[in-house]
Amino acid sequence: MKHSLKIAAWSFGIAVLFAGVALAHGSGTGTKSVKLTIKGTGATAPVGNTGSNGQCIDTGDTSWVDGYPCTSGECQCIEVTASASGSGITGVTNFFITADSGVDPVTGTPVTPGPNPNCNLLLGTLTVTNSSSETTLNFMGTSCKKLTGVSSKNPSGSEADNSLSGGWGVSSTPAPTNTVSGWGTFTGTNIKATNAISLTLNGWITQ
């Protein structure tokens, strides 16, 4: 469940991608800024989408998530059921995230009493649709413990949820319905108790 929440939330960055694709489709050729919010729930992916090291496989995005080997051997594949509002988007499908708990930039020993630092790698893919196009987005980022109310009475900082952040870009595989390019950043939150994910994506789309 811990990894599921991280992945869902991380799915951190994905929302922005959706917004970019949807906004660009109705205005002709040009580059414009985009923003979108996505909300969803993560769950352990089916056996058919889980590799030998726990990473996501057979998602259809052969140039990104499907090629990640998870050399740490500590991955988990999360499938996210999500929806997006605004910007003309009509659907979000094929949303998968590989969470690698074996990759953590925090290598220093935690000081006691105090929070237990932790950040993990997130690698994901998702497909967004509107009335005239279908575009797959890739994203990469981190899921880090979110500290709240750190004090002498609460030295661990609660650590109830996870903060998500990273970057996204339009994928070449599968190729988008219409010629489009785009990239940007994302931020979000993953609620451990419910595996809920909330993402906000910002960036640019050219079509």
C-alpha cells in the first residue's frame, strides 16, 4: 500500500500532461501554456503487467516504462484509475507507475529523535483523450515523505502522506493521434490511508 500511494500521488506530473494535450487540440498550430488537475486512486497492477522485479511491463509504452529493468529488485507496479477536469479532456486510461523503493537519494543515517527521511523514484505513463486525439505521456519524479507539525512533541513529523514532484513529456510510443510535442513539471500528494492521488501539471504543448 505504501508504494501504491507513492505511485498514485506521483502520478505525480501526469495531470499537467493531460492539460497540455487537451488545450492544444482546438486552437490550431502553436505553442501555449497548460495546466490541469487530476485525481485518482492507485492499486497493485495485475500479474500480466508486473515484471520479475515488480516493475510495470506490457503497458504499451515500449520506449519508457516497459523498458525499465528495476535493477534494485525493489519495484512495485501501480495501476491508477483517474479522471481529469477541464481543458476538454474526456478520458485518462492506461495509467501505470513503477515505484522503485530501491532508489533513494537519502543515504545519511537518520538522527534520533526526528523524522525518518525517504524519497523514492517514480516512472510512469498514461494516455489522455479528448474529442479528436489520443496522446500518451511519460513522467519521471520522486515520492517523498511529507512532514507536518514537526516539534519536540512530534519529532517524527507525522509522515502521514507523500509529496510528489517531477517532470513529464509527450511519448513517441505509441505515437499520438495528432502531431504534438510537450513537456513540463508536476506536483502532487498521495494519501496513504486511501491511496488517493491528486496531481497538478504545468507546462507547454505545441500542435
